[in-house]
Amino acid sequence: MMFIFVEKLEFIGSHGFYEVERREGRRFQVDLKVHLGELLAVRDDKLEHTLDYRSLAEIIVAVGTGESYKLVERMGDEILTRVFDQHSAVLSADLTIRKFATEVPGDPECVGIQMQRKRPTI
């Protein structure tokens, strides 16, 4: 069993329910862990026999800095959809998205979501 992860990737994104959040942008932080099963790369040391974590980071940044979403849940769904669409070796994924500088009572450091997805079996 093999897991590949990207932790604490940060970007400024124009996501939020309130128009001011979308206009001014907010800082987001993402953790993504994908399960790949057994990989040939552990024996042959070749990048083409694994999933390059750079491609996971590129998906997160593309979604996070691209189209504006009102809900973090929708942004998370798009990240996971692209991961599964672009990487057939991914069996499951765990995603955490943290949003900073929110207008939430009590002034929490961040708020966010956690999502899990498994590739459907045929």
C-alpha cells in the first residue's frame, strides 16, 4: 500500500459565500493524500512508475486560483474530481481545505472541510 501526499499547500483564492471574500480573496491551505496501492517505483526508482506529487499540487493550485466558488465544499469536489480523472492509479483520496481570515464569530484561526473519496469499483 502506498500513499502520496501534499501538505499545507497555500494559495490566495477568490472563494466564499460573501462577495467581499470573492473580491478581496482569502488565504487557503490544502492537504491531499492519495492511496495508490502497490507501485513498481519502489523497486525500479523511476518517476513514470509512480504519481508525481507535483501534478497533485498543480491540480490544487489550478482549482484554487481559478474559477470562484461560493462554497469550499464545491472547490473540494472539483479538486477530487480532477485528481481521479487525471490519475487512474488513485484508489482513494483524503482532502482537507482550510480557509483563513474568515468573518466567523470567535475569531478562529481557520475554518474548513475534510472530504474522502474512493474510486468506484466496477
